[in-house]
Amino acid sequence: MLVGATAADAGATMRIVNHNDPTGDPAAIAYTFSSPTFSPPRMFALGDGEALTFGGFPGPYTAQALPPAGWQVGDIQCVGPRGSQDFTVDVPNGRVTIVHLDPINDDQTCAFTLRRAAAGGAFVAPGPGVAPSPPSAELPALRLPQSAALLRVTPRRGFAIVLIRLVKRSVVKAQMLRAGRVVATRRVVLAAGAHSVRIAMPSKIRRQLRRVGRKRTTVTLRLVVAERPGATRVFTYRALLPI
């Protein structure tokens, strides 16, 4: 028997999270969730930042995104108590198979990043998307990646908040780019842990955009994380920023 629940419900052990790129895009992405343990497959749709959780008998489960025209699956990242060994990720086909062994203790989360096609309808090559950000109550049981990770990007009017996880003290340089040009930069030194970094669009650029009737604009957020000399990770994420 399969049980579906909202992301806030207790006892659910497999979580599917949807992230749209650009962030805030209202498109709803269709999904199927299937397994030999039940029939027919469960069908549902998720908007940007939404999640659905399931509980069920031990066995393999497959979650697959069915993006609408003009969208593609850009990345799938998962976390669970035994690391990556319980997940078979197939980004080109937009699916992941989850090996679910313990329906009581196996808290597993998979984050799908869906990207809209570029101008002219061309798709971009798959690349790093949003890493899973499971509820804090699950964190002690999960084996998280042993390196820095971009967890979430939240656009606000005129600025964006980037949630990043660090595994050691690091220098973080956050940049906001518009039309390929850097319009804002922020540099901070942060200890190990999860941190929110705020970066704002200059008020002069916002005024210029509002004068021509623009209410939002697409920006690229680039984070450069220097954990130690010679060990640098770069994260990029497109976001639709209200102005």
C-alpha cells in the first residue's frame, strides 16, 4: 500500500521536491510515482518549491518528471541514510529510482530542477541544480554530501537570498549578473554550517528598469566558495527577480 501526504505530514519517508529555473516561474510540473508494490502509478503536479511525500512497503520506487513543452529536467539530486547507493539517477529521462529498505527509518529526499528552454527554444546541457533541503528533523539520519552545496535560492523584490551549506570555514563571493554583466558583488567569510547570503540589485538599475515598465528581470546568481587554497566550488543559478 502506498500512502501520499503533504510535505508537512509526519511519517512520510520518500520526498519529491520540485524547483523551477528560473526561480518563481509559475509552471506546474507533472510527475508520476510508481513501484511494483502498487498499481496504478500515482500522478501529481508540483509548482516551484513544492514537495510531496510518500510512505510505503520496502521495494524500489521510481519518480519521473513529465515536463511540459519548453521545459527539461536539468538535474536530480538525492540524499538518504546510506548516501547515493540507494538512488539510480537518470537525468536525460527525468527519473530516479529509489531503493526503499526500511519504511520506518529511511528518510529519503530527491530534488528535481526543471529548466525552461533558452531564447529560441534551445535547451541547455544538464548541470547542477538545487540540492535537497530536507526538514531539519530528518538531518541527523541523512548522509549529506561532503562538500559545499547550494540548497535554495529565494528571490525577493530587488534582492535574492541564497541558502548555502558549508562543510568548513570558507570565503564566499556572491555575484549578481544581468545580461552577462556583474551588477552586484558581496564577499563574506563563513564558518561550517548552513548560511543565508543576501545580495541586492543596485537601486539605480531597479529605477531604470521600472521607468521602462519592467516589473521583473532575469538574473544569474554566481557563488564562488573557496574552502582552502586550491579547493574552489562555483555555483550558478538563474532567477526571476521582482523589481
